[in-house]
Amino acid sequence: MSDEENTEKSAAGSLMSHLVELRDRVVRMVVAILVLFLGMFYWANDIYVYLAEPLTRHMPEGSNMIAIDVASPFLTPFKLVLMLSVFLAMPVILHQCWSFVAPGLYANEKRIAGPLLVSSILLFYAGVSFAYYIVFPLVFAFFTSVGPEMVAVSTDIGRYLDFVLALFFGFGLAFEIPIATIILIAIGFTTPKKLGEKRPFVIVGAFITGMLLTPPDIISQVLLALPMWILFEAGLVASKIIFRDRNFDEDEEDDEDLESDSESTPTNDSLSDDEMDAKLDQAEADEAGLDKP
């Protein structure tokens, strides 16, 4: 058997082992979600009542939420418990992902990846908690107070769930900004100083992101954009502390020196025809002088 055939068999075996490991880890994720789902499904209606409390607290007396679709009283709590199971199983899911990719990382990458993984989980939970305990009361208090008096507030349970899940996702994702900032600096894509100079663009981008990730109301957009800006500043401070051993000023000066040298160095493209002819004549004269005994 040739070396090439041995190499191909070794590569095929390695690929198969990785696929088997990936399958096992996906199965563990699914099992974790399923266990949580079965454990909470009995209290699905109670969980929905707790989720709807920020809205029902501000609804007029005597009004209730409604179910437009026939299957909504069953499917909506079912969907809520399923999403909550995924949400609570996120540490297990991320741990399985981390365990799968960790063997291929270098030691310095493992050193920073572990804390970032834990921080990303905590920040996502913090974003969801911020949306539920701070944003929801303000948003629903405003919505239920500005409508005409003859309009009865009776929100559909399915649409309410879609609304709050969109906010949960938007705020959970927005609270990952410090992690994204640290990763960009860790891989050398940018520096804290350069990111700080882009602050006006970051602020505008935060409000645009708030417009895209939240429902079309100004309150939730502003309440998402402002924490994104604050978290961006926190990411800059954290990156300066984490990478304090790096001398970002010297790196930036080196880059500026290279740019200035490249701009000041003349190239053949910038020479005129007369200058090119003069250089060729000089080269021929030097070569002829070297050929003389």
C-alpha cells in the first residue's frame, strides 16, 4: 500500500471521527433541551402568565388577552416553553460547541476563549433580563396609555409572544458588543484607539441596529441603542485592561511610518519619459565602463 493511500485513509478516518464526535455533541444538546422542556411543560400556562405580567399589569381593568387562532391556547405556551428550554440550555450548548473546537486552538487562544464564552452567556442573560424588567414595563405602560378611550386593549397571546421574543433576541444580541469588541482587538483587526475614533459611527450604527432588531416603536429602539453605546465603551475599557501588555501606540506608529514611506518612495510609474530615458542611458554607460579593461 502506497503512502498516498495511507494518507487518504488517515484523512478519511479523521473526518469520520470528527463527524461522529459532532453527532454525539449535537445529541447531548438536544437531550438537554428535551429534559428541560419536559420538566417545564406542565407549568407552561403559569410561565406564560408570568411572561405576560408586564403587559397585563398595565391593561385596563376588566380586559384580558385573547387567542385569535383556534390552536393558540395550546401552541403558544408550547412554543414559549420550547424557546425557554433552548434559552436555559444555552450553557450546555455553548459548552458542547467549545469542547468540539477547543482541541484545535492554541494555548493563548484557549486562555482568552474560556472567559469570553462564560461572559457571553452572562451578557446574553443580562440583556434578556434588562428587556423584561426595565424595557417591558416602560413600553407597555406607554402603549396602553396612548390609545383612544373607545379602544379596548386585548392583545393576542401569539402576537405578544412573538413581540417579546424579538425584544429578547435583540437585547441579548446587543449585550454581546463587549465580547465582539474584545475579539476584534484580540485578533489584531483594530486597536482601542482606532475604535474610539469611530465612536460617532458606532452611535449611529447602534440606533440603526435598534431600529432593525426591535419592533417599530421609538421607546424600545432608544432603550436598545443607549445600552449598545454604553457596552461599546465598556468593551473598549475592558480591552485596554486585558491587553495592557500590548503597546498599541507603537503598532500604530509603525503602521503610519510604513504608510508614509510608501507614499514618499518614488516608483517607476511616477517618472516621466525623459527621466526614464536618462536612467537607461546612465545604466548603459555604467555597464560599458565596467566592460572596459
